[in-house]
Amino acid sequence: MSDTSAAVAPAPLVSTAHNVETVLWVKHWTDQYFSFGITRPATFRFRSGEFVMIGLPGEAKENGEVGKPVMRAYSIASPSWEEELEFFSIKVADGPLTSRLQKIKVGDQILMAKKPVGTLVLDALKPGKRLWLIGTGTGLAPWLSVARDPAAYEAFEKVIVAHTVRSQVDLAYRELFEKDLIEHELFGELAREQLLYYPTVTREPFKYQGRITDRINSGAIFRDLGLDLEKFDPAEDRIMLCGSMAMIKEVAALLEAQGLVEGSNSEPGDFVLERAFVG
């Protein structure tokens, strides 16, 4: 899955506050998006959908001192059973972290917090019939984890991944959902019967064109997927939201208006969003 060549390893990082992990592969999807995999500590446990702080050491200053590490919250894109950890990131030219992170190569080292957290987990939802994983841009990351977890297919009759981007080229992982998952040796049969992938594009002609909020409001998403619904059903639909703040707030308000209740780890509900990302 790598499109980079091995690089000469720099001096090993040492940190007592963070795990120090090694980059295993890097894949650049476009000039805006990239993914990478790192080693997973033997003691690191997480639930599919959680996030963790990752980052790089501070840069050297003119006086020779090294600044504090630059850390940001990243959803873990790999499922909880995977031996490595995968992440899906946007590229920001002047971003404090991503301006440097997008240049990582195989063999480089990454700092990672020792404990994952988050509410985009199955435990935060009540039992239901359909699991909707709705994301924009890199908000797809936690769904890459949840949709590759057999527990999701055991808990729900349908697992629906809705991913909205600006252009078709931005539909990273499209082949994973349209081909790889349904051929997967562990749960391909489950995915073939239960997984529905719904990509939408906002800025160019596409089979499913427009903002995901508009397609929900118009009922188009339900018709396109062949579901006998006009809107979400509080008794059967469970929804997770991740991505742009505008989308999350708009869909959350829509869900509440339709009678769905937000859940949390301590009190499961009908839908969840990641408060740490929304603010």
C-alpha cells in the first residue's frame, strides 16, 4: 500500500510521555489527502472509532533548544484487530503539524499518546437496525475503522458509509468499499450482504451529487439506497457523524428535530458525534 521508498532513519526519538512509533507506509491520494501506517505497541488497545493524539517533535530553535512536540487528535482508521495503526490526513501547507507530517517517509518516527479516547464507538449507541456512518473529507477515518470491524455487522443489519467530498478524485478509499471489503477473507460475506457505500460529490457531476445534508433533507439518500424511508427512524436508525463542523451541526439538528437523541459513552443514544473535534 506504500508509494514511498525507504529513507535513511534519523536518530531515534526518545519520549517518556508518548509512544514512539515507526512509519510503515505512506500513500498520497491527492495534493490534499494522504494516509499512513505506523507500528502498534503491543499494549495499545482501542475501540474501533476512537481517536488518539499523534504528532512530531518540536523543531530546533536558533538557540539550539527544541520546541514542544506538536500533537493533534487523529481518528484511528484501522480496525481494533489490525496489527498496525492507520491514519487518514488532510494536507495543510502552513499547518503546524500537517505541513511537516505530509512529508513523512517509511522509517520515520511518530509520537503517539498512550491512551485513545472518543465517542464514535458502537458502545455509545443504543441497539438498532441500521448503522449510518456519515462523514465529509477526512471524517471518513473513523468509519474506515468501524466498517472493518465484524462487531458492527453483528450489531446491525445494515452498515451504511456515506462519504462526501468536493471532487471524485477526493473519494479516497473508494475501492476499499466497492471491492476490497466485500472480498475480505474475514468478513467479506457480511460486507456483501450488509454494507452500503454512498459517495457524494459537491463540485462536479456525479451519480450522487450534492451536499449530504441536502440529500438527507430531500430523502434522496433513502431512495438511492432502496430503503423504504422518508427520514431517519428513531426506533431503527443509529447515526455517527464526523467531518466538517457545519455538516455535523446541521445533521445533528436535523436528527434531534426527527426525535433522535445524542448518545455518549456513559449514556448510549441514537446518534453520536465527536465533541473533541466539534468544540
